[in-house]
Amino acid sequence: MPVREVPHAVAGRLLLLILSVGMSASPLAAKSRPAAGLDAGYLSALATVDRFLQAWQSNDVESGMVLLSGHAKETATSDGVERFFSDAGPSAYEVEPGKLLKRGHYEFPVVLVTASSKNIPPRRHFCSVVVVNTGDNDWVVDKLP
């Protein structure tokens, strides 16, 4: 059977088609697309949640208080906030992808994991953290977990 030469233009288009179909079917391509509905402040909002939960994990009340909005400070008692930060013990947290509630407001589902002693299995607390933009891409926690 004779071998036919394919013109370069056709071969180039065929290769491009194969690559684009392969890339769109690739799991990596699906993970690298930006999620629909995320605004420019999403990363800053997520970073604020992370800093807040790091303060919780290290029992750092002062660092956590700095990240609270006036509304969060008004609705939570000072005893409640201190208890939230000091009761952590050995702890970890998981942050799920956030949801845009309205412009400048995100809610992040969170799992707080604590262990009170070596004999008791870790306890998981499912909750959420709401952060708001106060301007100039400055985010604060508006709802404690």
C-alpha cells in the first residue's frame, strides 16, 4: 500500500485537533480552569479565612481578634471569642471552596478538628466562616465558626 504524504497544513490542523481534544479530556485541564462566579477578591478572602484559622489553631487570640469585623465582635461575647481560641488544644482545620454570597461576601465551609486527649478520637465540627470586603481588597471575618 503506498504511503501518501499529508500536506503540512492538514497535518498541523490534525495535530492541533488531537492535542485540543486530549487536553480538554485531561483531568489536569479540568482542574486548572477558574471556577465560574469567582471575583478578583476570592484569593484574598480565602487567605483571610486561612490566617484566622491559623490563629485559632495556635490559640492566638490577638491575631484572631484583628481579623474580626465590628459586626462579629458585637455579636460574639468576648468570653465566647476567647473560649473559641483557647479551647483548640491539638487541632487542625479543613477549608472547602467558598461560595459568593453577594458582592464582597464569601462563605467558606470549614471543618474544625480537635483532640482533647490521646484516648479520645479527634472530634470534627462542621461549620462555616463568612468574610466580607471592607474596601481596598481588605477582608475580615464577619461570622465566627
